[in-house]
Amino acid sequence: MSNHEQPTSKSFNIIGTPVPLLDSGPKVTGEAKFTDDFQFTNTLVGKILRSPLPHARIKSISVAKALALPGVFAIVTGKDAPVRFGVLPISEDENAMAVDKVRYVGDPVAGVAAVDEATALRALQLIDVEYENLPVYLDPAASLTPAQEKIHEKSVRDTNIHKEVSQHFGNIEKARETAVASVSASFHFPGVTHAFTEPHAVVALFSDDGHLTVYSATQVTHYVHRALAKVLDMDMHRIRVIKPYLGGGFGGKGDPFAHEIIASLLARRTGRPVKITFDREEVFLTHHGRHPTTISLTAYADQDHHLTGLDLQTLIDGGAYAGFGVVTTYYNGVLTQGPYRVPNFRYQGTRVYTNKMPCGPMRGHGAVNSRYAFEVAIDMLAERLQVDPCVFRRDNFLPPSTETANQFRITSNGIATCLQEVMTRSHWQECYGKLLCGEGIGVGCGFYISGSALPIHRSDIPQSTVVVKVDADGKVVCFSGVTDIGQGANTMIAQCVAEILGLPLHWLRVHAGDTELAPIDFGSYSSRETFMGGNAACQAALQIREELTKAARELAGHPAGSFVFHDAKVTLQGLPAREFSFMDVVQRAIAHKGALVAKGSYESPQLGGSFKGAGAGLSPAYSFGACIARVSVDRETGFIRVRKVWLAHDCGKALNPLAVEGQIEGSVHMGLGQLLCENFHYQGATLTNANLLEYKTILPVDMPEVEAIIVESGDPEGPFGAKECGEGALHPVLPAVGNAIYNAIGVRFFALPITPDQVLSAMAKDKRG
Amino acid sequence: MILPEFTLHQPKSLAETLQIAQEFGGDSDFLAGGSDLLPNYKNRLNPKPHLISLQHVAELRARDVFTIGAMVTLQELIQRPLPDAAFPILPKVSKMIASPLIRTRATVGGNLLANNRCVYFNQSPFWHQAVGLCTKVGGEACKVVTGQKQCYATYCGDLAPVLMVLGATVLLQDRQKERRLPLIELYSGDGSRPHLLQQGELLVRIDIPQASVGLQVAYRKLRLRGSLDFSEAGVAVAARFSGKILSDLRIAVTGLAQAPLAFPEITKEFSGEPASEAMAQEISSRLARFIHPVKNLNFLPAYRKEMVSVFLRQIFREWC
Ligand SMILES: Cc1cc2nc3c(=O)[nH]c(=O)nc-3n(C[C@H](O)[C@H](O)[C@H](O)COP(=O)(O)OP(=O)(O)OC[C@H]3O[C@@H](n4cnc5c(N)ncnc54)[C@H](O)[C@@H]3O)c2cc1C
Ligand code: SF4
């Protein structure tokens, strides 16, 4: 079967049925082992010494006193691992520990392995580091100009600019000339972070023959595998990376990290297992979350109420390292246009280095801030044109099966249905423009990739490979590199295979997230697992079914018979009806051959244009979504109460509606957090709210009622028609609520978060102005 | 971050507790629910080598309509409804404190004696290494009100203002003596050492006078989220009504200064008049002179101060 032939049967057994995730039982009972739960004999505790300075040259490091402390087994520093790494091969600028200088408050400087945590902490205090202060860059604007001291050697010209992107499609000048309405606005978004439950953790151990096994709370075992091999100078076949049960990632565990390398170095040095588990402050400092960003844009519309142009500039504060930042810089632009037809589009994106925590991918990577900006601008345009903002959006949607100005191939597209659904259910027409003062309703839309079509490493390895094995016990075992980070990737693999083989879920076992047992998959980011891993799983399962069908034909004595696989039975179609148990068919199929083993894989089709940066944002499919929110604003206190959120998401096909609803609700939670509460506060270069009391995520009591609406456009290339739902659903939430606040009090917010004090002072200013 | 090392003492009686406290003096802290003390210990904020647990001291668990033992938990205030019939505000306020999980540990005594808060204080050793030390952690000067030696850390407890408007007194005891103070006199007004307990002195219980029965009481607190967050301004109001006419007005605030504040001189002037929003306005403008929050929590001082007026207005609006 080629990648593009999909099982399209309309009546499914287990696909489309709400099933609890396979890991929900073990997580509730405590049976599930997270990385920190692994206990090996003689394990040492690893701790990391971090820089208290934002930018400084290291003149010397003296570890003698710390090494002399009883119970300290080893200390490693930058010179023990001078090889640079980084998730993108085009911008490897990280060291496991600072080699020549430190670049942010929290930058790893040394690693200690000791008999227990108290000893390790004491040892950290005994390490003497002599620093020489360097000029500090905190304001991203200051990084645009020639730098007295570049943060990295490899930045643009003599500045601290990390990446510049410049794109122009169509002719923005023409859009400007023909516009009857235009809106220009500037926005500021502070950084926000993932705030996942489980802190980063790693256990590294070497076997006597020098083989390294690393347990890590990671979203991508493959990238950790590569980075370890590179920095430790080991062959990849001498390393195994295992991702145990994982307590949330949201992008924050998507890079290979210093602590994974440090634990491995310490394990190699001591010959003992070494475990590093972060405290919450370290999680915050390690960050890799959403970039602080300043966005300026102008949007144009013509007399037919068509969006004719978007002119967008972003200044993205990357913090101290590159990470996924090149991708972020592109995504801020290229993922803004959809779900609308924008014939003329110009984008100037700049990501700079500063001496702050490194930023990276976070749910909705790269596109959340610019989505808010564009959707607010669209509302302003609609107002200027005196047209209902829903109608204006609807009149500008991309149709299915089309191409965007920058040559994204759009296939399935349920955006019109999404908007219609939220409008109907929220009684938009009866509410919009008719609510009391202080009450508001607002709308926002969005779209997102279903996996990046281009791998980050140049290679011919398929993006996902799944092996399925069936032996005499009848158990169907799936080996997959997909990384279940709580989103249900393992359950998804099991469902795909179970559907094709007509089995209940308990027949299946999934071994995933282990580089030794499972074939390569590029992991859990860019919303790729369902589309890519799912397709690979289906392909493998279809081959198994082919083998079983041959066996069933033999059993039935019907060489051309076709069979239905259902309820662990295999039934001959037509008369005379013959039925075999799944087990009988398996026994026949493996006779004289041994276990059935099949392999499926997925590779994206060739897509996109040939201009510079054409690969960014390319995806085999795009998800779409629309959101409407109702809010009340207390005009005395400035408090915003989000009363209800209707969020419709086109995920192609909900393989597991329970999981999709969970993702939609989680998206509302995360979106509201960034919009209303979450913020980083600094004292100079140091984060002052590196804990979950002062970093304000939305709490359960503050969650509004959420109506999660699943829209199924049936993607022609997705497994059973499925696309992503983990990230795209987040995008429309922020602008919908932001626009609802405007609708309630007549004040627009161009900076987040919209806290009660901001609301009051903005209302006061509005009155004065 | 793990806890620092300490010796845990678990006395079984009041007498034994006071004896241990005398023995270790300044080298010890009392441990009630630990929900305020232990986070500070983890951050190495003035930890002591001896912790004296009050968990097994039955004398601290007294509970009837007018008496609350120091070791009564906030959860108990919420769940044991009978004695609260006279003061329904107590379970109401308790529900506004911290989170359900924390309230099962958190005690009334610990709440009244919880440490003051400041962004420069409630931080880790690493943070203090990066940013530097202020007065409250052994440094030279305050970082909020620069140039001052004094500490402005804010008292944020929620029960104190409510118990203050209920006219509560506290019973304190050490090895030598027992003494009773009006609750407000427990607080020093110094952000570094916010309470006036003497070395080895224990808060035994809180008493509310019978005369407070029949007071109308309301409490509002400013916090960004509907749970977990500390008060950044809290206003408690109590008064008696006959018809619309108000008497015996009391107001206390928290989250705005180094100690909870009460304003008997101002509030007594409003007796005998009908309650109104205009009255709330008048009171607010009189209080304003005494409320000067500093920039050491999340919300800006001006907003925290403004919310005092808003809360008073809202409470009066509900009452009249
Ligand atoms: C996430 C979080 C949120 C919180 N939110 C709030 C909030 O919204 N409002 C609020 O008011 N508080 C809040 N708190 C603080 C704290 O939980 C409460 O104040 C609680 O009531 C403290 O009681 P405890 O028994 O845990 O005190 P402990 O931590 O045990 O003690 C606090 C202090 O009082 C001393 N002490 C305790 N009992 C006695 C006694 N009988 N005699 C003498 N000294 C004594 C201790 O030595 C210590 O110095 C929060 C805490 C956390 C961690
Ligand atoms: S108010 Fe001043 S002295 Fe007190 S904790 Fe804050 S910074 Fe330190």
C-alpha cells in the first residue's frame, strides 16, 4: 500500500469510539513509573551548578574542595564536553556546561555526582568559579545593533541577531493602494512557559561493556539519542534512550538537554547510575517556552470585504540559545495567513539572542502570538467595514483543496463548519452587539500544521516507522517510536492497529519511546504523531491483515474469499458464511513460518515551493478551528470572568473523541493562561517567579464551561481521515477572548496578559481619551 | 529543593512543649501545619536546627463557639459547622485561603503567625545569590524601598483581619506565664520580625467575645486567581444594624502593610447613621491616609489601594 491509500471504511469498530487512554489506569493507581521513579542499585544523585550571572566570561573553575567532600564521586565541567549540540543541525550553539562563558542566569556550569542530594548540594557550594562580567543584553531591541560583546560568535553581522527571515508573496504595495480599509497595530507578548507537571528528569547508566542507557523525560528519544552520541563521542548503536511515562511536555521537553548529557558524563566517569531530577526553579530556568515577541502589522481589505494583504513584522526574543528558534522565526510569519485567503503577504521576522532563559517551542509553536495579533486586526477591520466579524471571516476563508500564497497545499478544510458550529451554539447572532455593557462575545479562528513535512535532519529516514508482530499467543505487539507524553499517542497506535485487525484493545500491547525496541520516529512535536505514526501503524497492520487473509482463505478453502475482521473473528463475506476465531487464523498463518512481522512507515509527499524558506510550515495536512467566547468584565475591579467557551476543531477524524475533547479543553486552559494571567517577572536578568504559586496558570476554579465541538473533514491522507488536534485548537482561544473583552468594554488590549489592573487603567485611559 | 537538616521534637503535652521551647530558645521554631514555615525552610530562609511539632498537643485543639485552639485546621473550621453557627464568616474566609489540600494541614494559629511576604524574600538560595540579600534575609538594606534599613514585607494572612473585627483576643503562654492580648497587639509592624511573641512563647488559643454574636461580617480579598493565591489586599468589615442604621462599625485590612491594620478611631465616627455607598466612599477616603502598600507583591500598589475602596463600596452596597 502506498502512503496515500487509506482505509476508508465508514463503519468502524474502535475508531471514533471514546476510549480511555491506555495509560490512564496505571497513572491513577500509581503503577506507572516516571523517570524519577527508576531506582537502580548504587545510583548517585546528580546536581547542576548554575550561573548566577547573565553574561560573564569564566576565568577559572576550581573543583578541588568540592571533590574532597566525602560522598562526592565526580564533578564535570564544560571542558569535559566541549562538543556543541542543539536540536537543529543548522544552529548548534549549546554546550552541556559553559565552556568559555555563561549566557543567562541559570546556565549550567558544572555537574556533581554524590551519594545523596544533601551532599551534592553542599558540593555545589564548594565549587569556586571566577567570573568576569560582560555587557548584558536584556532588551531585544538592543540586540539589533552592533554589540560590544556578541552573545554567540555566529550571529548576524556584528549584532546579536540570531535569525532574519524576509518573505514577500504577491504584492503588498498593490494591496495597500487598492484598500478601502486598513488596520495597523503593534502588540507585545511576554514569554510564557509550559508549566507541565513532571519536572525534567534523567537517569543514565553504563553497563560494564560500555553501553549507555538513558531514561529521560523527553518528547523526542531520537534527538536525545543523536545529541548524546555526538557530545559523548559514542556510536549510536552503543546508546539506548528510553522515555518512561511522562507528565506533560507541551514542547518543553522537545530539545535534547544539557542535563541528559551531564548525567551521562557523570555515569561514565563514576561507573554508577546517575539520576538528575530538576526542582521547579530549574524547570523554569531551563524554559524553552514561548518567545517574548513584539509584533507590528498592517492588514488591508478591499471594497468587496476581501482581505487583500498582510504586512507583518516580528521581533522575537530568543534568549540565550538557538534551540528550535529558526523554525519559530518562520512560523511567526508563515502560519499567520490561514485559515484566510491572503493574496499579498509580506513578512519580516527577526529573532535575537539576549541574556535570558532560552526560548523554544511551546504548544502552537511560533504561531500563537501572531495569531492573536492578526485575529484582533481582523476584528478591527470588520468594525471599520461595519460588517459582522464572523461574516467577515467567513467571506475570507480558504476553501478546501487549494493553495496559499506561499504555496501551502490545503487539502481537507472544515473551517466553515467550525465557524458555523460555534456561531449556532453560542447564539452569536442574538448576542453580538446586543449585550449589556460589561458583557461581551468575541470570535477567533486558527489553523495549524499536522506534522512538519520536512525533517530537521537531512536524511532519507522515514518520519515514522511502526513494526507489528503477531505470534502464537495471538497478542498483537506494536513497536513504535512515537512518544506518548500524555496525549495518548500509544492509544492511537493501538486503536489504528486494532481497527484494522478487528480486535478489542486488550489484545494489543504498544512498546514505544525506546530507541532499542522501536523503530525511529521523530517524536512528539509539531503535532505529528497521529498523522505520521498513525499512518505507519495502519500500513503495518494492513500487511498483517493481508497475511491473515491468506490463512483464512486456506482455512475456508476459498482461495478468492474476502473476509471481515471484527470482534476477534474473521468472517467470510457472502454465502456460505464461514467464521473463524482470530486465534485459529493466526495459528494457520504462522504455521511453518513463525511469527508474523510487518513494518509500515510514513514519509511526507514532496510539497511546497522552491524559494528560500519554502519548507517552513509545510505539512501534509492542516487542522482548522474556530472559537467563540462569552465574558463578563467587572468594571469596578477590572476582573474578567470567562463565562463560556465554544471551541470547534477540525481534526479530520476523531480517532478517539475522548482524547480530542481533552485536547480542546486543555487548549482553552492554556490559552486563557497566556491571555489573562501568565507572565515572567524579572529582577534585572533573574526570573522572580520561578515557582507555580507566583507563575499564574489558570486554576480549575477559574476554568469556564467549555463546549468542545469536533468537526471531521476527513483528510484524504490522514489515518482514517485524521489530522492533528493537540496544538491547533489553542490558536483561536486567545483572540476570541480578547475580542470578547473589547466587545464588553470597548477597549482593545495590545499587550498580554490582560490582568484586572491593566483593564482598569485601560478603561480609565479610554474615558479620558 | 529538599529540606535542610533539623531535629524534630514531638512533645505530647503543653508543658513538655513549653519546656523544649525554653531549652532550645532561638534555635527552634514551632511547627504547626508547616504550610508556611516549610516552604521557607526549603528556601533556607532562617531555618532553625530544632523544630517543635505541635501536632500531638491536645491542649491546642480546643474548640467551641467562642474558642479556637491554635492547632484547629482551616479544614476543620469549614467542616465542623456547629460552633460556627454564631460566626458563619469563619468557614467562609477559610475557604478563601490557599487550597483544599493545604487547608487540611494549615492551622488557625499558623495562619495568624504566618511570615510576611515580599518578592525579594520568598525566593531560593540561588535567586538570592543572583540578586543579592535584603534586610529580611540578613542583607544591608531593603530592595523595595531603596535606601531603607527597615523591612516592608507584607502581612498577607486572611484570618487576622476577620478575627480582629470580631474582637478576638489571643492567649499566649510560655514556661513562666500566660498572657492575653487583643489580636492586633500580636503584630509588630516590622516586616522582618512581624510578631511580638517572645522567645519560647506559644499561641494557645483564640477567643471571640460573646458580645460579637450578631455582628454582620463580610470579607473580600484581592488575588488574581480564585484559589491558591495570597491576599494582595483584604478587607474585613463588621457592624451591627437596626434597620438601615449602622452601629459598632469595625474595619480591618490585610495584604497592605507589615501588619494587619484596624481603624477604630475612624470607624467609631460612623455609628448611628444609615449605611450607604456614600458612607463607604467617605470611609475609604479617610482610610486612604493610612494605607500605603509598597511594590513587593504582584499587583501594583495603586491598584491594591484602590481595591480597598472598591471592596468597601461593594460590601456596603450589599448591606444597604
Ligand atoms: C500555596 C500556598 C498558598 C497559601 N495561600 C494562603 C492564603 O490565601 N491566605 C493565607 O492566609 N495563607 C495562605 N498560605 C499560608 C499558610 O498556608 C496559611 O497561612 C496557614 O494557615 C499556616 O498555618 P500552618 O499551620 O501551616 O503554619 P506553619 O507553617 O506551621 O507556621 C507558621 C508560623 O507560625 C508559627 N506557629 C504556628 N503555630 C504556632 C503556635 N501555636 N504558637 C506559636 N507559633 C506558631 C510557626 O513557627 C511559623 O513561624 C498559603 C500557603 C501556601 C503554601
Ligand atoms: S520589604 Fe525590603 S527588606 Fe523586606 S523582604 Fe522586601 S526587600 Fe527585603
